[in-house]
Amino acid sequence: MRKALRWLLSLVVLIGTVSAAGMTAGAATAAEPAAGTDIKDRILAIPGMKLIEEKPYPGYRFFVLTYDQPVDHRHPRKGTFAQRITLLHKDTTRPTVFFTSGYNVSTTPRRSEPTAIVDGNQLSMEYRFFTPSRPEPADWSKLDIWQAASDQHRLFTALKPVYDRKWLSTGGSKGGMTATYYERHYPRDMDGVVAYVAPNDVVNDEDRAYDRFLSSVGTKECRDKLHAVQREALIRRAPMEKIYETYAADGGYTFTTVGSLDRAYEAVVLDYAWAFWQYSLLADCDAVPAAAGATDQELFDHIDAVAGFYAYADQGLSAYTPYYYQAGTELGSPDIAQPHLRGLSRYGYQPPRNFVPRDIPMRFKPWAMRDVDTWVRHNATRMMFVYGENDPWGAEPFRVGKGARDSYVYTAPGANHGANVAGLVPDEKARATAAILRWAGVAPAAVQEDPAKARPLAEADARLDKRDMERTLRP
């Protein structure tokens, strides 16, 4: 009997030891707080959480924070880095939306569309390796979609005891991709996913879908005007590059990574038509100048406004090294033909390798996107994908197959890379809004009976709901 008791006591001690070790390796969470504890204190009670600042905003608490993450989630004891996050706090009785752009996090209070729809809290995460959320020294092999998904999982695990209602993940473009990858690797965390304008480049070397899209988007008249601008810019390469040299000298811009000003100039010109459709609407074609009649400066200024000559300078590339690294190792990137520039282009559409410093090694993993695509087609549950009809990044979209459950793909007519639920046709807008409310557990009874009655629960706020979008040729 005494042997049995000693064995049982040893087992209890062992279980306690293993549980404590698991908590150390995983996401540590705060102890149960006393009733009435301020939300800031509850958040800062989470091990590894630090406050940078709190900014006032009517109706919310807004915190800028850092959270200690393992550099390598497979080996959590081999170093950490401080990942920047923000928290837009409404109330712990409301659902929470987990947002990421896939890039830097904004430290200005912002509210994503799903957050407004459910009138909830919003946790926003800066993607690993975007400064200042970059380990030192930077081991670039630890920048991949699984490590980033594990960052999200660990954050969710830490905050779920505080925000214990339903959670949705969301993001636009690379953020929509990020939300999708998170769901693929941790499908039990979120109660729903809303991914906006998320590219799905399953086979990196097969890019004819982009060529087909660019040959039919908008109207022939508009496409011809855009092509004329590109051709004229390459025909006038010498005088236009003189303007670019002055532009670079005035800004202190260099071109070591891409190789030369000439390479950077052509890269911007080849981006121009894509960038137009990514950020502009068909109605904006009226503002495109007649290329042959434009002066060199007018042509330069117009291309700069649409595609941005800063983009391929070292100073423009450096902030986005993590994106180009991922595009060249897992995400894939488009390679468009542009036959109207044949005989004028010297370099063709340049690959991501050209935009990452050469001392950072890169190796492409063709299985990464195939795995995600297959999983979404056959396993998607409560996932929504929203695309813009005229957005080139939607030429290769995510699709849901027979194995998917309660999942949808919508396209907003005439929309660009800023497509959202609000831009869908009325019946789809209502169904999409109703699904988001239902997934978040806050659908009013009237909406449960009739999805056509679905409306966002929060009042519109032009400042809080503003979308920060840089005009660059990146998802």
C-alpha cells in the first residue's frame, strides 16, 4: 500500500514538473487576476509582455507593447526577440480580432473591417524580422511561415485567458496570406478567418494567370494607354534616367542591392501597369497622360506617382527585405511577360533574389504553398476570402473545395487591392457580414433568422477605420 502511495505521489510530482516545463517552453499566461483589476495590469501580468506606451482613443484603450518570442519555436530556449504588438481594447466581454498586415504594425489606433463588424477588440502583430521586431543577430533561416504562425499561436495562447470570447483572424494582402497560413498550421485557435486580397502562388514558375489577367483587365483603351507610357519610358531611357539621377542625388539614394540605377529604373517601369491596377480604378485611366505628348519630367512624375521610383533604391528596399526574402523562399512571386515591351527591356521582370542583399542566403521551397493550397481546398472551416475584380494579385486566388465547411470566396466588382466586404454586391455583402457576426458569436437574433439584415455592430469612424496602404508593388 505504501509503495502504491509513494508511486502515486511521484506521479503527481512528475506531472506537475512536466506541466511547468511545458508552460515555460510555450506561451506563458498570467495568473487568474483579482476581480476589478485594470486591463493594463492584466495584460502586463503576462510574462514577457512590456508596455511601450498607451494612447488615448474615445471608446477604447490603445496599447503599444512588446512580447518576448522565441527566435526559433522549435528550440525556444535558444534566444528570444521583442515582437511589437498593439492592442485596441474595447471590452473583455466582446470578441477579439487578431490582425496582421504581414509587415510592420501601425502604432496609430486602427480598426480592421471585421473588428468594426463585430464591435470587438483588436490585437495587431508585427511580422517577425520587420524592424524593430528582428532578432539580433538575424538568422534568416528562422523567417518562414511556420515560425510566424507560431508567433501568432503563442500570442493567442497568452491572451486567450484575458479575452475569452470568440476570436477571428484577419489581414489584407500579405496579411491575408498570414491569416491563412496561421489557420493552416494552428486550425484550432481561431473561430473564423477573413482574408482579404490574399495571393495564392501555388506553382511559382507557372504565372500565365497573371498574363491572362493583365491582357483583359479594364478596357483595351486603358490598357493601351498604360502600355504606351511604359514603352515611351523605355524609349526615352537616357533622358529619363538623367532625371532619376538628380532625384536619387537629391534624396541620397543608392542602388547597391539591385545593382545599378538602370536596373532600378527599368524595374519601376515594368511595374507600372501592375501598380496602376493594384491601386487605381478604371475611372483613373482618364488621368493617364498621352505618352507621346508628355515631357520627360511629366512622364517621370506620373510613373513615380503610380509605381514609385524610390521602391528599388537601397533605402526603399531595406525595410522590405523580409518580404522579398519570403517571396524568394516560400511565397513565390509573379513573373509577367509584357510582350509590348519586347526589344526595349534589358532585364525582364526581376526576381526577388535581386532585391535582397547577397550576403543573405536564399533557397526556394516549392512545397510550402502547395501544402497550404491543398489544405485550404480540403479543410477550410469558417474561412472567407475577399478579392477585387481588377486587382492583379487576385489572378491566383485561394479556392475552397468539397471538403471545406462554412467557407466562401467573394469578389468585389471593379475593386482594386483595397477590396473589402463593404464593396461586395448587396446580397453577398449581407451574407458575408452575417457569417462574420455568426463566427464571432455576436449575430443578433434577427440576423440569425435573416442574413439580409446583417450590419456592422460598431458605428463608422473615418479616422479609426482608415486603411494605411503604401503604393508599392508588394502584396
